[in-house]
Amino acid sequence: MTKSELIEKISESLKLPAGKAEAIVNCVFDSMVKALERGEGIEIRGFGSFTVREYKAYEGRNPRTGETVHVAPKRLPFFKVGKDLREKVNAGAGTPLPVDSSPDHDDDLADDPELEQDDDGDDE
């Protein structure tokens, strides 16, 4: 679902003009962004929570040239799904999902130890 589809859904559901529905969506998103900028967490019961994770600076590598580059410290938003949402999404788990039929699809990538995540959530 895109932002414009969400606005349309709210407009139809609440019988509001599209402009007012857009203002509501923008207000909610802007409030969430401002809270995360301040380092505050956002908890929406039954849906999930947003937090800000801080990452230290480190020396990385440019994959194209192999050159060592300094990666500055950063703060990134992180979403953790809530129990109710997880259960609703998994309620249809008995229905098979469409399979990627492209020839480069590789099911054994999940077993690749190089793709395991470490404690800080990145793939290194």
C-alpha cells in the first residue's frame, strides 16, 4: 500500500474530502518523524514499535575499489512488529505464497553463514 492509497482508503472510510484525509496522514507521519528525530520511541499497541538505534563509527570498505572508507556514526529508525500484527499476518500462513520463478532464485541462501546478523542488526 502506498501513501496515496492510504489517503484514499481513509477518505472513503471516513467520508472525508481527499485533502482532509491527506492532512491527517501527513500530520500522523510528521509527528512520528519528529518524535524519532528527538530520539523518542513510538509504541502503537497491537501494531508495533519504532525506536532509534545508534551505530558507532567504523572503518568500512568500498566494494568496488576495495578502498577503506570511514563510516560516520549514525542513528537509524528500527521497527519491531507487535504480537497482534504478527499473528494476523501469520493467520493466513497455511496459504502458500507465490514462489519466485526466476532462474537465479536460490533457496539455500537462508543457510549461508555470511548472511547472519550480528547484535547491532546489520549484515556484517
